[in-house]
Amino acid sequence: LTDTIILNGNSSLGSITKNLILPSEGPEGTSILWRSTNDNIAAPDGGIKRPSIEEGSQPVTLTAEISRGSAQLERRFDIWVLAEATDAEAAALDHKWLTEKLILDQNTDKNSVTGNLKLHILGPMGSAISWTSSDPNLVAADGKVSRPSWTQGRKGVALTAVICNGGTALQKTFNLTVLPSEPTDEEAVEADTQRLSALHTLGQNWSQYSITKNLSLPGT
């Protein structure tokens, strides 16, 4: 009488989600009687009733009394029956799980996005997640980021996730800012040309029309 025999497709004794197989007889003609510390969760016939999210996952001890004639032994199985969420509970848990930090991936801040985002399409509670972008040319629904040009400057984008589980749908919006790409040679020359005026070269002179001291001519 082993874990494998009673699991009935459950992955482990610590992760029970469906009925167990609790045999009443052994291959050598023994009789097996079962006791449970919580019949409402794990019945002696192997039936499993999963607790609610509010109740939480529950521990149960199943004891097999194996006998033949006057000989008798007991074997104990300690199991955890996992809680089962309703559609609304599952959607709410996945809504809470989906955070700004989670989607930023390798980006360090929502206001300085430079790399692709990680837009999950499935929550840990089984909710389907779909995405829409206020500017798909900037951030696509799959998380791919296309940075604006240097001259366009930083741009804002809103990403909206719809989290669906059964008949429940919840929305969550993330407002991000994508930084521009590094300037091209042409953009850099244009920007520095715009910044370079007489005022930047005056040094300690008071006016461009009254030069008496050395000028300050930046090299970069």
C-alpha cells in the first residue's frame, strides 16, 4: 500500500485536487479499513471535497488499518487538499498577482521603459489575460517595445489587461513612459546646433557686441 496506489492521478500527497483510490482489500487477501481526520474534506471512501479559498488548503490524515486473521497493521498518509477558487475568486487573485513589477521584466522603472515588456497571457489561477495598447506602434499587445526617435522624445502609453475566468472579467491598466532611442548622427548635430548660441560662447564677456575677454568655445 503506497502513495502511488492511492494518488489516482494527483501529483503528490501534498497537492490533492481530486478523488483518491483507497482499496478495501490487499492483494494477499487482507482487509483494509480507512479512517479520516476530516471526513468532510477527504472521506474514507476516497472522495475529495476541496475547501474554499476562504477556508484555505487543508491537512488531512488518512489511516489504513490492514488486517488478516489476528494480524493487524496500520499505515498513515498525511495529505494536503488544495483550496478551490470560484471563477470570481480566481480572477481576483490573478488581478492582484498581475503587478507593474511583473510586466516590466528587465526594465527598472515604469517611467523609463527601454526594453520589451513581459505581458503574461495566463494567470497562476488559470485566468486568461488579453492586452490592448493605447499606442500599438509604441508598445504592441505582445509586449514588444519600439522606442520613439530622439526628436520625438519620450512618449506615454497605457496598457490594459482584461483578466477573464469563467464568467468574470476584470480590467487593470498600467501607464508607462517609453524613452527615446539614442540620437542619430544627424539628430545629434541638429540638437547641438540648436543649443549652440552666442550666449554659450561669451565666457566672462557681458555681451556679444562687447568682447574684451576670451570666448568659451565648447569642443563637445
